[in-house]
Amino acid sequence: MKPWVIIPAFNEAPAVGAAVRGVQPYAAQVVVVDDGSTDATAATAREAGAIVLRHFVNRGYGAALVTGSTYAFRAGADIIAHFDADGQFDPVDIPKLAAALTPGKPSVALGSRFLGHVEGLSLRRRLTLKLAILFTWAVSGIKLSDAHNGMRAFTRQAWQGMRWQQDLMAYSSEVIDELARLKIKPVEVPVTVRYTVYSRKSSKQGRFPVLRILRDMFVGRLMR
């Protein structure tokens, strides 16, 4: 079963077209959520063949994923997968995420670069991601090999039980919190992540991605 693929995008006009075309062979539908972009992100994604939803203002990574995922399930999707617009993920991993789900049950698959393959990962970011793993384990009780990976897949039954509050990068931590609350055991799937010059400079990453990840994780925990 092919998933609907949700791609959040903020000022990703240089890369989003390639991302859409890359995932199309593995997707039932591709939904791009233009999160308040000021460039040609929406037009580029639409020309590549995606369904395009738009936020009039930049609400954040998590808000874009919730908008796109909710739309897909309301439109009839049984499973969805999350994918980034900046080119750091490999589309061939999408079927592996979908295959790891249990159809008709609350099931979630999480991508893991540390079980799979990672290129161009700086030592500072590697240490930050390892710290995120320990933090997630301590607060949620769920032990993962990669706690902050944007490739993930959900069945309709899993998504319907989840409550979303985090609009920013803390959404990634909130996913794990919701899995713990609902007692859903996720399946980790080896995936490939490639950090390119473009992906390191993309709008989602921000100027100081390490500090933003840590900040959003701790702020997100305090707000729950």
C-alpha cells in the first residue's frame, strides 16, 4: 500500500520540485504544505504534481505536518509518510516505512539514520542527536536509536488518537510523547540521510540548528 506523502516546506523553491518528483513513484498522493513561504515554493511544488496547501504565515515545521497529515486522512488516506523538502532524505526508504506498519491498527514507523546510513553529519550535530536520544528515553521511557528523524509513517488509527500542541521542531519530540501516552510501540526502520550544503542552509534548519533542536525539545516538554 502506497502512503500519502506529506512534505512541509518554507522557502524551499530551489529543492521542493525535485523532492516531489522523487517521492511520486512511491506515493499515492504527494501533499506539500507551503508554510508561509515568500518565494515560489507553492508554484514549484504544484508544477511538479503535488497537492499544495498554504499557511498564510509561517507557523512552523510541526504545524505544517499536522495540516498536511490531517488533510490526507480526511481525503481518504489509510497511511501517511513524512518527508523533507530539502533533499536530505532518500525516497526509496518510503516503501520500507510503509511496509513496517500494521494496517488497520495503531502503528507508527520511525526512520533511523543510525540504523541506516548518514553522510555529512558534523560531530556537533551527531552529539546533539545522541543527547536527544537520551533525553527522549528519560522523559518518555521509549528507547530509540534516532529520536529526531523527520522520516516517519502513521496508520490512520494511530494518528486519530494523537493530540498535537507543538508547532515548531518540538513536534518531533511530541511524536514520541504521544506514542508513550498511547502505549504504541514504534518500529524503527533504517533510512539514509545526506546532509548537503543546501540542506544545512535550508529554512527548516535555521542558522543554529543544534541550539534550536535543544531549545524546542525543552520548551516543548515544559508546555505539555
